[in-house]
Amino acid sequence: MANTSLLENRLIELDNVQVHFPMREGVVKAVNGVSYHVNRGEVLGVVGESGSGKSITARSIMRLLPRNAREAGGTIRFSPRPEEQIELSALGRNSRAIRKVRGNHIGMIFQEPMTALSPVHTIGTQITRTIQLHMQMDRAAARKRAAELLAKVHMPRPEQLLDAYPHQLSGGMRQRAMIALAISCNPALLIADEPTTALDVTTEAQILTLLKELQSELGMAIVFITHNFGVVADIADRVSVMYLGRIVETATVDDIFYAPKHPYTRALLRSIPRLGVDQGRRLPTIPGMVPDPFSVPQGCPFNPRCEHARRGLCDVDMPEAHSFANGQISRCHFAEDFLKEAVNV
Amino acid sequence: MSDAPAHGPAAPAMPDDTLISVRGLKKYFPIHAGWNRRHVGDVKAIDGVTLDIKKGETFGLVGESGSGKSTVARLMLRAYPVTDGQILFRRADNSIVDISHMRESELRAMRREMQMIFQDPYSSLNPRMTLLELIGEPLVIHGVGTQAEIRDRVAELLSVVGLRPEYLQRYPHAFSGGQRQRIGIARALALNPSFIAADEAVSALDVSVAAQNINLLQDLQEKFGLTYLFITHDLGMVEHISDRIGVMYLGRLVETAPTDDIFTKPLHPYTEALMAAVPQPDPKGNRARKRVPLKGEIANAANPPSGCTFHPRCPYAEAKCSTDEPELRMVTPNRQVRCHFAEKLDLIGVRQ
């Protein structure tokens, strides 16, 4: 198995993960050397615009990559218990080993529960079967546990709703049912891929509160993928910001919001309209747009849109990940400069 | 005006600075059941909405999904037939017409003056049409100009929305979401409308692109004197762009107010709850706020709760709320609220 062992409190560690998609027009490097880790019981927020590779990275943890994806390198090590270590990156997508990990040790929830849940089975059947499969319970016991799980995610009338089909539930209730399914076997890690994006703010607040509650109660870690900085500020302990298949900055949630050290993070934070804050008539924007994946710029991928970019450096050399004493990591040639500057975003 | 009496006994009137005025607007969708499809009830999607939008202003409409905000916009453009109520619109020649029950043939001319921008830039553009055809289509339908003139106009519109005029012969698939949204904006602008309803126009876009398009909409408003109805569930966005805001709940307006007032001090408990629910990009602030999420979900419009339709979820509800239905009433000259206790409650906004 793995030749080096993980630190005691490390739950999962991704090292230089690369996922490529060979296309007629060229190779899309959707995930281009992503490294991050999640400690036990911690919430890592992964933010980025669409196409930044945040979902594909998460899917490579679950070994649920699309069939045309090519894994070009990197290791993913997962340690469900301190004494046990699994190298996920070595497992095949249909191997017995990964099927034991999925659902059992790692649960996943998605943006649109209607597509993730089976439309032809009741909520109860779906949860019960998962429990029977992974926890070796008989049907009656599994059904009892399923009802408890629905109560745990604050579904009203859990006994009755076990027999409901997904289409009979509202969006918020479906998301609760999916969470119940994902946590049914007490996973050590929950991967949440934009779970609140399709919901109204009031329902979103309910789901976020529920996730925080479950997280502290069950002690599970969460990888929370979103493009919404408000949501990440609410739920995450640490945050990684992705751009064009790379992590450009990782830090504690407070450092990301109050002392960002990458120009992309800083520009994004400035361009969000904030509730209750007058930002003048025009919103500050990031010039240009995310380049198409076939023509990723030379050097730092953000350099054509960056206000700090220096010709001859940023458009030539890919910046190294720069680590600070507080654990903050920024992939920028000028990361040090942001240390002195009083940040006002 | 010789043609005005066709729509009513007297020529409709509204204040001079008002572009569009909606009065007592209702839209019921019938529910049929049984073997003979008997009419057994109605979904009261819009149940008595009254609002005025002034010339050149941006009116923001917010609310949860199912509150009827999109339906209001579609009714105002007469994409649906109106069940009841009036929609007064001031035309370019300053005449006022009621379009609520206008015939299709008459509406056609009206549609030059009111346009819509849609949420999904992928499904709202025909993938088999070039930009020239897409943006030129309204011009062709309304018989404006020769082919060469249309071509020039489309090229001009493309540059107005920040796209290169050379793109005329390209198809929508060659563009990103933000650019497609701009194509939709160019199409809406083609006939020089005075009123544009933007239904979740930036909701599908990434943060940095949304900001660019919001700035574009504001520039266009200044340049062409446009009036916007801006529908969104993003309160931060609506605060940034709107002059006045209307909050909808279950087919009704529960509060209307100038933007500054509503965010400083909301008067309706639902407005307060909506604001409190938004997670802010401010981790320390979020920890300090200790949010209590609103309970439950929006009620079924086919079977709304008695009294105030918000009372089952309202933390301040009293006995009266479940029996007596509050009216939308004037509290100060520019603020209206639909709550029995608006003056008594001391609600908290998001601004100091």
C-alpha cells in the first residue's frame, strides 16, 4: 500500500492529482496538480468558478470520474481510522474495495437531489438497502434506522415519509433525504458538491444549519464544494480556492476573507455584491473571462486577468506554492507582498 | 386619444413619472379533476398585486421560488393571459394604454416597447440561428429596415453589449454563458424598448461574469433611459442594482420600499427572515449573528393558509394573524407593508 503514512489526524490527502480529458481539439487538463488535505472532523470549503475543476477533483476521490477521463498522476490517500490507510488512487472504479469505501466511509451529496436519488424507489427503500448492504442489518432494523435518520435530518413525519417517492417531496426535503442517505453508515467524510445551490436562501440556511449540526454530532469531515463565498464563510474551517484546474490559495476561513494572499481570491471577493454594504454604482470586476481549457495561458494561468501581473515573469514562469507561517498557501510570485499590505476587501 | 376608449370607459390615468402601473393583478391557474375535468379550484399564483414602476428606475422583485415573481413579470409583458386587474403602460408617444386584456393583434405593437431577458442563456437562444438571425429576428418580425440595415443594426447592438461585431455569423454554442447572456440582452434591445423585465438575468453566471453583466445593464440603463423590472433571489444583487424593492410571498406583495429603507429597517417579518438567511462573505460576522433559520416551507398556493398567508412560519404571529387577512397598506408615503403589526415590531435589517 502507501509507502509513507499519513499524520494521525489526517483523514484524506490529495497529492498532485491530475485528471485529463483527451478531446479532438486537444487535451483538457481539468485537474492539473491539485493537492489538499482534510483533517478529521474538519470542513474544507473548495471554491471556484465553473470549469475550475472543483467537482472533478471530488469525483476522483470517489473514483466516479467520467469514462473518458484519464488519470494522469497523483495519489489520494484516505485513512478512515487512524490505524487504517487506503490508497484510493490505486483503486479501480468498480473494484470491491472502492465500493466498500463509497457509502461506508465516504458519503456524497449533490446539487440536484432529483437526479441523484432513484425516481422509482421510495426514500425508505433507498436508505434501507444502503444500510443493509454496508452495515449487515436485517430489513426491519435497517428500516428503523432509516426512520431515525430521517428524524435526524429534521424531516417531519419520518415514518410516513419513508414511503414517499422523491418527486413527492419539495427541493429542500429531497436534499434532506439525500443527506440522510449519505450519512446512513456514519461516514468519516462527506463530500458535498454544491448542495445548496439550487435552493432558496431560507432553505439553504436550514440545510447549512443541519450540516453543521450533523458534523459536530457525528464528528465527520466535510469537503464542501461551492461557488458561493457567503456559504463557504458560513460553514468552512479552511478554504481552498481553485482556478483552471489548480488550487491558487488555501488558508483558514478567516485568512481567506480577511487576509487573502492571491490576486484571484482578492478580485473575486471584491466582485461580490454584499448585503448591507454600499459598493458604489459599479461593481469591481475581473477583466476578461476564464480562458477556454484548450488555451490555458503560459506561466501563471491567471496572469492575463491579473492586476499585479508583471511581463516577463508571470507570463513565463508558473509560480510555486508559497507557504506562510500560519499555514496559508498561495500560488503567486508576489504572495509575500500581500503580507505587508493592509487588506481591505 | 381616439383609440383609448376601446379599453375602458375613460382613458386610464397614472402619475406623470410612472412608466408602468399594475393594479389588482390576478392570475389563477384552474385545477381540474375527475372524469369530466371539472373545475375544482384555482392555484392563485398571483392574487392581487399592485405596483408602480417609475420611468428610468430599477424595481427589484424578490421572494422564494413559488412566490410568483416570474409570473408577475410574464403577466406584465402579457406572456400569459391576465385573470383580473389592470396593467397600465405609458407608450413612447406618452399615451397610456391598459394592456391587461388587449388582443394579440394590438399587443404586437406594444411588444416593441417592452422586452424580457431570461435566466438560462443556454435554452433561451436557438442553437441553429446565427447571432445575426437571433438578434435581427425582432427587427424582421416588426418589419424594421432592409436586410442591410438590419445587419448594420445587429453589428451596432453587438458592440453596445460588448461583443465584437465580427461575430455576426457565429452560432451561440461558440460563446460562454456570460456572452450568451449579452446576446440575449442585445436581442432585447433591438427594438429600442423602454421597459425590460430581467428574470434572474445573472443568476446562472459565475461571480466575476455576473458582476460584468450587472455593470453592463446599468450602463445601458443610463445610455438608453431604460426602466428595469429586476427579478432575482440574490438579495445582495438586488440591493446593488435596485432603486426600489418589492418582496413577494405566495402570490402577493408583502412589502415595497426604497432599497435603502428596506435594508436598514424591514417592516415585514418575512423580509427580515429573508435577509437574515443570506450567508455573508464574512465569517466573523456570521459567527456573531447566530442565525435562526425560518421554519418550514412556502405554502401551497392551491390551499393557502387562512388569515395572513405567512403566519404559520412567522415568529411574531399572534392569534389575529391566523384569522384576519392583513391588507397591503401605506405606512409612510413611500413604504407599503402587509402586516398587522408593522408599526409594533422592531425588525432588524442588514445595514446599520
